[in-house]
Amino acid sequence: MVYKDAMPPWIVEFDNGVTLNGAMPYARIEGYRPLTLDLYLPPSPRRSSPSPLLIYIHGGGWRRGDSHRSGVFSDFPQLLAEIAARGYAVASINYRLSAEARWPAQLDDAKAALHYLAGMAEDLQIDTSNTYVWGVSAGAHIAASLGNPWTDRDSRAARPGPGALKVQAVAVWYGVFCFQTLQYQAESLGLSLPPQQLAPEVQLLGYPTGSSDVPKGASPALEVSEETAPTLILVGDKDEKVPYLQSIQLKEALETANVSHHLIVYPDVGHSFICNHHSAITHETNLKALNTTIQFFDARAFKQ
């Protein structure tokens, strides 16, 4: 299935001086829609040196979603512009959805976006050797995979460009990190996941999650090594879509590999940090998670 481009490229100037270069095509793969990203560049006074790069990867069960929306945030572009105003170049990427291509196409697309930005780094004043990745839900799965060691030989990414690439740290919100244990963990918590034939994971992988055919490389928790990037893991203990035990498993893998990490399990909230009985808790938890994530990146991106 080939999806049409959502909209042509455009430029927006925010009140805080941030410039959004929207729908920038970063890869053209035969048989698929052009892949695009939205690039938010910080105000000129913040740009005496190349800006650290923050990649945002959206969620949506690998089968929906786009670069303009995230969870409960009502004006996500404005939020990304506020992050860019801190001095980051922020790239929110689109990738092939599971109805378009199966894994590892989504990871290949994220790598292609990184290569594209590395190739444009000098013109855009971006320091791609100082790169950070933030992903939510399905995007957290892709982000965690980017945080593990990879080379161009691992990837079928389209048209890689020149430039240094190094992911310095990753933040993941309520993600899937091990398909091999997903069903068991859900059952152990009494969660009702969709039937396997309807599950988003099956559409992504082409196999039931418990199948021996599921490639180990699709589960970032199984690929952690001592070279994995420092990782911040945020999840709600009432997540009804993804067992929070997935985040525990990633934390344990990072711990075993002696990788710097930090896990926060927020009480009384589910997927997207939503509290079904109290909207104020939803708002408060999302703000806490956002501030924690920004502080996590700031401590590394702008260290003296």
C-alpha cells in the first residue's frame, strides 16, 4: 500500500524565533511515498555553534500516527518548538507504517533520516555527533533499537549520506522492547491484548509474537550491549496496551550490560500516561515525564 504525501514542504516561524522546516523529504524509496521529517531549528542567537540534534519518533502501534502529533499533547508542534528554543535542532520523523512495510523497514527509515541530517549537518548547523533520540510507544521501540550499536552494514537505509553519527542517549516512553516475552507478560498481569491475528505486532513482524520466527534483532532488549546508549525509561504501572514489565525487562538488560539508565514507573496511569478517573493526573504525569526527559537530554547535550 502506498500512502500519498500528507502535504508539501512548508516553513513556519514561531513567536519564540524557532523556524520549522516542515515535510522535508529525507528518503525516496521506489514503491513508497516519500519519507519526510519536520525540522525545528533554534533561534539564531542560540546558534553560535552547531546545535545538538534531537530526533522524535511518534507512536501509533506502528500502523498509524505522524510527525505532528503525540499522546495527549494538544499542540505538539508548539511543544517541539519550545524544545528547539532551548538550543536543539529537533527532527520529528515519519516512517513507513506496518501496512506499508514490515520490520525492519521502520528502523531503516529512522537510520535514513539520521544519515540525511548528517549529510546536511554543515548547512543546517547541526552537530550529528551529539544526537539524542526520544520515542513514544511504537516510536520507543524504534528509538531503543537506534540506541543499540548499529552500522550501515546492518541497514537497508535508503541513500545514506556522509557525516558522523552517534546516538548519545535515548528516552523511551511506554514501549515494546521484547516481542518474545510480550504475550506472557500481558497474561501475567491479566491484560487483554488483541487476538494475535489483529495484533499490531503481528502486522509489523509478520509472525505471532511468541513464534520462533520472530527475529531476535526486532527486540531491542535482547540486543543491549555495553555500547548501548544511556537510556531513560518512563512507563505507567496501569498500562493497558503494553505490559509495563517490558520496561522492567529493558531496565534489567541495561543493568546487566552496565549501561547507564534510569527507570521511572508512574503510579495510576496507563498508556500515554492517561489516568482514566482523573484528568489532572494525566496532565501532571505527562508534564513530569516531559520535564524529566528534557533534563535528561540537557545534562548531556549542553554539558560544560
